[in-house]
Amino acid sequence: MKTIIEPFRIKTTEPIKIISRKERIKALKRARNNVFLLDAEDCCIDLLTDSGTGAMSTKQWAAMMLGDESYAGSKSWKKFERTVQNITGIKHIFPTHQGRAAEGILASTQIKKGDVIPNNSHFDTTRANIEFVGGIAVNLLCKEGTDTGDISPFKGNMDPEKLEQCIAEHGREKIPFAMLTVTNNTGGGQPVSMENIKTVKSILNTHHIPLVIDACRFAENAYFIRQREKGYENRPLIDIAKEMFSHADAATMSCKKDGLANIGGFLICNDDTWAESFRNLLIIREGFPTYGGLAGRDLEAIAVGLMEALEYDYQVYRQATVRYMTRKLEEMGVPIVRPAGGHAAFLDAKKMLPHIPALQYPGIGVVNALYIEGGIRGVELGSVMFGGFDADGNEAASPLELVRLAFPRRVYTQSHFDYLIEVIKEVWQNKADIPGYKITYQTRFLRHFTCHFETV
Ligand SMILES: *Cc1c(COP(=O)(O)O)cnc(C)c1O
């Protein structure tokens, strides 16, 4: 088989600056050893997130010029509504400025204090929105999903038995809806099978509980179904997406992911009563229901982007990039999470740096070494982000110490990835020299964004 090439050529370029190793050490010191506090221009390959960081196509830029900025009922809104309806088959469509705005409106209108919301794994903003209104967010991930060495094809699935138990325990009056996140971001971008979506839906149906899909990476999930699930081998991705949404009563979406746009989101549902409550809150929080916090040109870019994310060649190339990376890392013996997820590679920092105890943050050690050696910005998903304090104020470690390298869409070429692999190789070879860290300043919530570190 020949090399899978990027299915695009480059028309506009954005320069990246490679500063010297010495300058990087200085920049990291200025940022108090926390890569969130670095200037983006000092990161030559920025893999902090795949959210809103993608490159738009010529068709998207052209569509932006057609942006109709009318306050109500614009042409751009009609195009957006038609596209989302075409992909999802869902009746009521509400644009929002981001995914979390959609979650906020859903949570505020449908959740009462003490209600329980099951999900395969809640994304952090979803959990925060549920807990903010007094709800309880529970994760019902399947067993395979919790094992970083397991290579099952659908590690993002919900465990149907746990769902039955959850409903039996709390009763359906306490569960206004359940969610499925496709792909499972928190669980490493692992996909959910069509069979699992159907099973979950049928359990919920017998209890009259609606299913809400967190659809941020719906197109990547559709691609995995086509690749890995029997009966979907030759199906167009849009058909698979339609089938996924045919089991949903509602969905939330961040168009910064598979909308291939830099901003935007939506909230959609079939139920007229839900729609009425969404509309009322949308007007207060986001804007008139035909623009919902977005410019007409954003609606245009998203309408085109959603369809481009469903192009088979695009997904083949995207997943080939992830696989290329992870195969090279496996060949070098670098410990990673397997199989690779849809939008990122995960390094296992605990296994990489066994000489660093969890509370000296091996993940930060790897993240900072990647920056110093190559100007690469990744993110720690370990004891800094997820570790907490127990009742006595003692710091507890997270079970996993991972480093996520998230892949922006259509932004970096194969030579960027070759460079990335070289940098990881260097870090891996010099791992014994990587220091542990301690925190010298932190906030009470979401400390990873702003805390300061010093080496131990
Ligand atoms: C990004 C994301 C969200 C939130 O979307 P924003 O646009 O960042 O507000 C919700 N769920 C999942 C699974 C996500 O990846």
C-alpha cells in the first residue's frame, strides 16, 4: 500500500518560530514551569488541545464571505439548520457559542437538585454543568475502558449492566436523561459501537429515559464504526452518523471539534417541550434562536465543516496520522495507551519515569522535557489535573499519570510528526535526567491551569 497522504494542499501558511533550547528553558522558567502559562508563539508544535485549533478549508473561508449577519432568520442560519438536520434527523436546532453553553442550557432546564446523570464518561465541562445545578454525574464506562493495555475496539462503550443497576438504584424519576459521549474524550478518545448505542437506548426506552449524545467527535466515531464494526464496512460516514443520531432524543455539540471550526456549538432535540425550555434560556444566555451567540459567518463555516468531517478520505488521513505516531512510539518502546484514540496519543508517564513518585508529578516531568527538548506543548492528565486532597488535607495521587498530545485537525504535516517523534525519542533516551516537580502556588479549583512548579 502506498503512503496515505494529506488530502489537501496548503494555500495559506502561518509561520512557526523555533526558538533555541536556551530560550525555551528561559521561557519555561518565566512560565513557572507550567506550559499553560507559556506564550503560544514560543511553542513550535502546539498539541495542547484539538479544540478550535483546526485549519479551515477553502470552502469554509469562501462560505464565511457569504455570512448573512441579519439578526433573525438569516440565510446562514437556514444553511446551518438544514445541515445539522440532514446529519442528525433531529427536529429542533439551537446554535450556541460552544459545547459547554449547550450543556449549560440542557442542565439548567432539565436537571433538579439530586438528579443523577449517567454517561460513559462525562467530559469535565459536562460534569461541571451538571454539578453546578445540583445534579450528580456518574460514569458507567465498560471494564475494558479502564485498562490502558487492553486493545478492545470499542473501549468507549457504556457498561449496560451498570446502567441497569444505576436505574434500579436511583429510580427513573431521579434520572431526567442519560448521556453517551462519542468518542469518549475523557477515556482517551475511544469510540462507542453502534451496538452499544442501541443497547443503551433500548434499556433507557423501557424506563422512558431520554438519551442525549455528546456529539463532539461524532464523525471520528462514525469512522471507527465503519473500520471496526461488522456490517458497516462500506457505508458512507454520513449514513453511520445518521444511524447513531437516530437513537438519540437530543444532542450537545462543540463545533470546535468535528465542526472543523474555530468556535461554535449546538443543542438539538426532538421533544417540543424540551425545545420550548431551551429556546427561553437560549435567548437570555446566548442570543436569538437563529444565531445563538454566533456570527452568521461562523454558522456558514460550521455548516461546511460538519460535512467535511464526514468525508472518508479526511478521516482515513486523520487516523493514519495517529496510528503513524503510535506505531513509531511502540517501536521505540515508549509506553503509551493502546489502542490509539481518535484525536490524541497518550504517553504513560508513570511507566516512562519510574524514578519519580506520583506526587512529584512524572507527567509534568515529561511535558516540560518535551518543551525543553523540542518546543512541543502537550498536557499532563495525572495527579496535577485529577489528584485531589482527602478529608485530612493530604494530597492523593491520580491512578494514571498520562501526557496527552492532542492533534489539531489539518494543521501539521508528516514532517512535523517526524520531528515530534525525534523529540520524544530524545526525551525517552534521557529520561533518567528528568526531574520531579513540586507545586509552589495553586488555586482551589482547576489548579493545573495556573499553578507554579519548581523542580525537586
Ligand atoms: C470539548 C468538549 C466539550 C465542551 O465543548 P466546548 O466547546 O469546549 O465548550 C464537551 N464534551 C466533550 C466530549 C468535549 O470534547
